[in-house]
Amino acid sequence: MAHTGMRIVLSHGSALEVIRSWNMRAHFERRAPCRGQIPSTRPTDTDLCAYELRCFRVDARSKPVHILVAGREARVRTAEFESHICGADLPAGSILKLPYGLACVSPEHLIVQIASKLSRLELQVLIYEFVGTYALTNEFEDGIFQRRSPILTLESLGAHLDALGKFPGVAKVRGAMAGVVEGSASPRETQLALRCCLKPGQGGYGIPIQSMNQPLPVPRLGKAGILGVRKPDIVIAAAEGSAAPFAFVAVEYDGAGHLTSEQQGIDAQRTDEILALNGKEYRVNKTIYDDMDMMDDIFGFIRKDVGLDRRQTIKARQEARLKRLKLKKELDFVMSTSSILPHQD
């Protein structure tokens, strides 16, 4: 490949910071590939100044800047820079172009890069974020902003893994992808989805999710013959071939924005519209989410609603409950204290 003149390719934690930057969001949604070689020379002080442009809002916690270099002669480890050597050619699309003469590893490649530093659950939470429509950030008081579209798909991530072959981290990422559903719009939706769909042996309820926040045509009540669109947080389809009483179940996470009288009216109409399609809706708020008994009952009813078998021995039920408690605690920890994920209330 021809040389591009890029002096810095952001990598690892610095790449994550920029991917989660409000000012850089459009560049990762547009995804302009950088068709050039990874730098083989050390960055200069001038290069660092280019990185420290205000659009990145760099502060002391962002140093050293993690960069990707092509060989040992470019290795550097100072208070300003820490390099990571890329010893193999990367697939096309692994590096994305940014403004100001900078580049960054793609979200797909970043996931592989940092897989060894994360637990399986942390890795799943990160993938949910990237295939969803939100970004965790310290730039805003509530720790989040909404994207117009996801910055990767499970298909694009899978294709990148295929292209990397036996690259370190590939196997771990493949394993984590099994518990990920595209379309989450918030950290709470991600937590709820993981508790729903992970296998009982992993602490989940083992209920497959059909979709998250995907358009669902519904009849507009009071407007005969007119269809509207709802986007349920989680949709669980009836088991194929079962005599399930409902065609599907929708699960909504109600955050603080659902407490207003206006929103409650909208939510009530949505519930009725879903019922008109032979669907059933469950609504989970923080109080319910934190109550293991209530969650067990809700997902027990959901299993019946969609025709899933629930036969278990007493011992198996007790063991599964302990694993569910462990998963909830781990998810709470990941979302509150992990170094890779900013604090979320």
C-alpha cells in the first residue's frame, strides 16, 4: 500500500477515547478508510500537538497517547506516547482516517486489540455499545450521547475476524459475540438484554432476543386502517412450533424519562397497540431490575408467554439463581467501576 503521510495512528485506550468523542462521532459513522502504511517512525512533539487539538478534549488522564507503529525502530514509551507494534499486515478497513492528519484503528480492530484486557462480560458490553446507538463518555453529565447509527455491525465484526485469521484476541471476541444483539439504545437496555439472553450457565435467563429497537408496524388506535411504527427495546418471538399464547413479547426499560404524565400516556397507547398484534408487553424500571425475585417472576412468565420449556430440578433452579445473582453483580460492577467504561448511574 502507498504511504499516506499519517504520523499518528491512535490505538487501544486512545482510540476508544476518540471513538467515544462527541466531536468525532460523524467520522466513525461515515467510516473513511485510510489506505496507507502504519507509521514506521516515532512521532514528534509536533505530532502530539496535532493530537491535542481541542476536538479531542485531551486531559492528563489521556496520557500517554497510545499509537500503532509498524516496527521496533518506531517503538516509543514516554510520558507522552506509548507505542504498540503491529507485526502483521492488517485487513483493509482496519485503519480509519480522521481530520488533522490523524488516523485511528477501526472499532472492529479496537475490540480485538483490547480483548485480552477485558473479561468476557466487559467485552460483550463494549460490543453492545458499538453495535448500538449510544456512546459512553465523560464529556456529558449523564455519561452518554446518542448516535445516529451504529459504528459497526456484527456482520462487519465477523468479517474482520475472518480476515485476521489467528490474530491474538480473535477467538475471545468470537466467543463474546454469541451473547450480543444489535440495536441497544442505552447501557440499561444492554444490561437487561444480557440478563435475558445469556445462557443459564452464564447467569442469564436463556431467552433468545429477536431484535432491539427495530421498527414494528402497529395499528394506530382510533385511526382505522392507519399503521404506525413502534420500536420496542427488546422483542422476543414465540418459539417456533409452540402453542404459545402470544406471537411475541416486548420488554421495555423505563428510565426517568418515562415518569412524566405525557410519556405515561404514550407508553399506555404503545402497550395497547402491541396487544392488538397479539403481543404482550412487560415494563422494567430500576426498582424491578434490582429485585431478583421480581425479575425471576417476569422472565418466568415470559417463557410461558412465548412457549419456552421451563422444566428444571430444584437443584438446577437453585444453581441457576446463584449464577443470575452473580451476573447481575458483575454487570453492575462493569457499568460502574470498570476502567474501560465510564461511570453510569
